[in-house]
Amino acid sequence: MFHQLPYSRRQMLGTSALGFGSLALQSLFSDEGFAAGENAGNGPLGAHFPGKVKRVIHFFLNGGPSHVDTFDYKPALQEHAGKPLANTLTTERKTGAAFPSPFKFQKYGESGIEVSEIFSRTAKHIDDIAVIKSMHAAVPNHEPSLMLMNCGDSIQARPSVGSWVLYGLGSENKNLPGFIAMCPGGLPIKDNENWQAGFLPGSLQGTYIDSQHRELSKLIENIAHPHISQKRQREQLDLLQLWNRRHAAERDDDRLDARIQSYELAFRMQMGAAEAFDISDEPKHIQEMYGEGVHGRQTLIARRLLERGVRYVQLWHGAGQPWDNHDNIEGNHRNLAGQLDPAIDALLTDLKQRGLFEETLVIWGGEFGRTPTVELTGAGDSRLGRDHNHWGFSVWMAGGGVRGGTTYGATDEFGFQAVENPTSVHDLHATILHLLGFDHERLTYRYAGRDFRLTDVHGKVIHDILS
């Protein structure tokens, strides 16, 4: 028995501030047996069969990009410009006549897929991309559609796709979180459910990074202690470990040993994160290729995270200025695409030259599309924008296991509704899991007396876009 010390272990931990490593403590506890649920203590489930890819990067265009202005060319809109369209589908707001795209489209690559001029740099890779043109969602509202695309349910909060992936495969790097969501400026607190773990162990929740900052200390909260050096932190941790070992010596509980190791790993994570997020050691030509803008920098950081074993990275675009362009779609979409197009081009190029492309799944898309008809003001005047359209929109995928240079499904001649091979969000999720080596019907988690899965009771793999 040792004498009472001035600080308890709990007080010591609270004041020592292990920094960024604290973000991963729950993950580390999970690996050592502290997670809730039937898989607690057993680590990740493991794939059902050899997957084509090991990791995922998801460009999420918050607000709903217009499919008819990006990857779903509709010449019929030009032919019927200014004329009313026979349409019985409801929209959230009042819309008027056919509104042709203000952007030029042209065919790219050997596949000859038509792409808008605002994604001309991404279009250089079209022979590596499969465009799904027949996506559809449940409702034309942002919040439920965001939840559906990111969590598989538009009504109740569920674990996000990244959490399910981490539940199944775990992380390849114990010094970094396995699921990271980067969103410049952040989203309202209610939208953080889009990278939540839901009823899965809290360890599987996405770690949020505000990538608008350049300085490492601001980019990652608590990456460095504000008052003491790393050496002093190391000494604090050593003292904490000493107390923990004395405490464990009096008790027969293996979990205490696991917790002791967790703090050590958390400190290493703090060090690992500092290295992963610091792009200053990247060659100048690589930094220039990605660009100086925030989305170029966060995409470069994402590549560094992926090659260091992070399993799922989601890059949000349009948090401050969303793709929700109800007016002036020409100016707004051109500006937004201009921020993202060079970064996507750089990433795909970089992944190929590093030999990572065939092991990585790249996803692009938003929560829904936009109407082919122009949105009107209350007085009936044109706003030169488009309303929400959940009846039909586009998403694309590239990387390992994806049959590039292909399109799947189609909307009607104007782009209002998916009419050929309608594809649900559950189908998309089933395909993502398949590429990672999972049967989406078997990747389940028991909660509240039933087995839940990402795709609920729906979903089929889109084999036509797979190689």
C-alpha cells in the first residue's frame, strides 16, 4: 500500500492533457476490450472475402450539386429552353420552365463520356471513373437526405458509413484515428450526426478536423500542450503510468493493464498526428499540384492519412458556401467547382503515381441533385437557379475494383427522374462494402434485440460498374 498522493489518477489525467491522443482513447479501449456490444474485445470483424480496396476517400458536396450541370448532360433542355415541361413530380419550391445548363459539355477519354466544363480537370480521368446517373433519395430536404447518404437512414440517427467500415476492418495505424472527417469551418452541431457512430461503440465515431486552418496547433485541437514541453508531458505520462501500475498490482483485472497501454498509445498518436497533418515536408511540386486553397490542402492531407493506414476519410465541400444554389447557379457552381476540380485531379494523379489508386476507393457526390427546371420567386420570376431534386441525380466512383469509363443507369431526357436502373442509396452502400470485402447483408451489429446493418433490409451490389 502506498501513501495518498496530492493528485488522484483522475485528476492527473485531467490536468496533463494528452492532447490529440485523447481523441483515440475510446478506439484504443475498444481494441483492448472496452467497447460495448457483442464484438467487444475481439477487434474488427474482418472481411468476408478479399476486398478490391483497403481504404475510402469520399468527396461530399454538401447542399446538392446539380447533375445536369456536371455529369448528366441533357441536350433536350436546350431544345425546350423556356418552355414548360410535362412533369407530375413534386418539388420543394415552385419551379418553372426548362432551364438548360449554362455550361458547355464535351466528350472525354476513350469512353467519350460527356462532362461539364466546370469539372474539366476531373474529366481527364473519366476512363477511370464510373458515373452512376440514376441515384434517387427519399425526400427533397437536406437534413434527412444527408443522414440517408451518410448513415443509411433518413429518419433515425444511425452509424455512419465510415463507422461501419471501421467496425468491419479496423484501422491499419494505431497511432491515428481510423475514420476522419474534414470539414472547413464545421457544420452546425445537428449535422455532426453524419460522422457519428450511433449504436456502434463510440470508438468508431469519425474524428472531426476543421481543415480551414493552416497552423498545426489550430488544425488539430490540443495537438500541443499550451504550457509544457513534450519532455515534460512524457514525464507526466510516466508518473501516471506508475500510479496505474501500482493500482493494477492490487487488483486482478486485465482491463487495467489494457488501459495503461492505452495512455501510452494515445501519446504516440499525438506524435503521429503531428507528422501526418504537416504537409511542409511534401515536395514543392506536389504542394503546387494540389494548390494553396483549403480544399487542395485538405485533399493533400487526406492522401497522407490514407497512405498511413487511415481507413476512411471524408472531405466535406460547401459547408460555408453550400452547393445549394437556388439562384445564380452559373456563378455559384462555377466558383464551387473551381475550388474542388483541381484537388480531385491532383489526388487521382497522385494516387496513381504512388501505386495507391488500385487500393483506394474514391467517391464523389452530394445528398441529392437539382431540378432541370428553373426555380421561381414568390412573384413568379426566375431566380436562375434550381430547386432540390431527390428523384434522380449522379454520383461517381473510381479506384480499385471500379470499371472506369462507364456509366450506369439514366434519368429521363430532361434529368428529372431516374428511369433506367434506378439506384438507391442502399445500393451504393452495398457496393462500397462489397469493394472492401463485405457482404452487406452479413455485416451486422446486434442492438436493442435485433441485428442492424448499414443497408437495413435493402440494397443490392451494382455489379455492372465493377471490374
